[in-house]
Amino acid sequence: MSSNPDNYLLWQQKRGKIVTSIGKWVGGDDVQVRQYSLLKDLFQNISYMQLQVLNATGKLVSPELGRWLENNFMVMSYPDARIWCNQVGAFAGTLKTSPTAATAAGCLAADSRVYGGSQTSEHAMHFIQQTLLKYKAGQSIEALVAAAPVKQGKPAIIGFARPVARTDERIVPHQQMTEALGFTKGEHMQLADLLADYMQHHYGMGINIGGYTAAFMSDQGFSPEEVYRIKNLCVASGVTACYQDQLTEPEHSFLPWRCDDIDYQGHAPRPLPV
């Protein structure tokens, strides 16, 4: 036990009871979700995505923003087993694991700073929000880009470019959806457009869906940490699809390798010491 007396007093206060403002199930009657009744206020009146945001952040967003996020989730989870997290789900399918184990493992594999849509959104939001402050303080787009780390001769800015294709097929549909749902461009999105134009002109690197989502959600008043919580399972659908696709295949039959598929560059074969 810690010797800190403050810890002891805190633990004594919480001993044997749960103190929370998140919610409460009243058996046979109702469920409290923050300040709302689940069955009287929310049930049939909001979407599941609106409830997801409420649980993750405490904010009850508009139906339009709930619809925007639901559509955004759709394009974060392609049913393609070439995608890293989906390979986990597909491999789990050939091992005959439970769908829960497969999908949870795939989502954990996507909890990455490089891809996946959840932690990447958090990092992209930190970038666009901090960069807006610098831009409003007088720094030029050229200077902002020049300050970024360089990788393979190009600025390594999270939210711009992709590892496989330069054009992100999700941007135009998102732009159309954003306008159709009645959203206007806020200052984060306006800055993202300026960065995208500069990056495209000088480096052939356009904005990707992570950068677009980061700018949009920043304009809606969300913090990076809130969006990370909202989107932490956004790849689940594609992982489950790839799990199901391989479920009836023979065990260990997903992407099997032979020994000579491995380019071993270590020590040559040698006798074991006696």
C-alpha cells in the first residue's frame, strides 16, 4: 500500500462503492445515461452514433453530426484482408476464434499512430489545432510546412498523403456529404484546404481522410482526445468481415509462408558448440 495519506483517504471514501456521473441501470425501470433517461429521452429519438458520442464525450450531438460520423465510420473499415488490422481478423478466422476475439484483436492492431483512424485522428487534430494558432499568429503556409519533419525528401505531416495511393477516394464524397448536411467550413477546414493546396502543388501530396476528419471535428468543437474515444473501434466492421470470410477455410490457410519466402540475412548455418 502506498504511504501517501491522501491515497489512503481516497481509497477509504471509495471502499465498497462505485462513484460515477456516467450512468446507472435501475433494474426493471430505466437506465440513466448522464443526464438523460435512456428509455424515455433517447430510445427511438437518437441514433446509435449519437449515443456513442454521448457516452464517449458527454455531448449529445445533432442528428446531422451523428449521420456524418456514421458515414465516416463506413469508409474507415474496408472489407479488404490486405489491410493490416483486417489480416488479424482473417487469420483469427482460420484459427476459429470467436468473432469477439478476432474483432477486438484487429481493433487493437489498428490502435496506431500511422493508420487506423482513431489514434491517427487524435494526432492529426493536435497538428491542425496547433498549426491554426501558429497561422493566426502570422506564420505563412510555407513556413508551417517547412517546419515539419522530412521523410524521404517530403514533409511528413499527419493527415496528408497515403502510403499506397496519392489520391484519397474518400475526400470528395465527404465534401459532398458535409455540404449536404448543412455544415459550413470552419477555420480549421479552411486552413486544411490551404495546406492541401500547397502540399499538392509542391509535393504531389493531398489531404487524406484523417486530415479531413481532424479539421472537420476540430471545427465542431471536439478535442483530439474526445475523437480518439469516439473512433476507437472504427475499423471493427472490416475486421469482422475478413474474419467471417476466412472462418470456413482450413486452419492456418490464410497467407501461409514457406521457409524460402523469408529473406533471411542473419548468420549462415553453423554447427552447434559441443
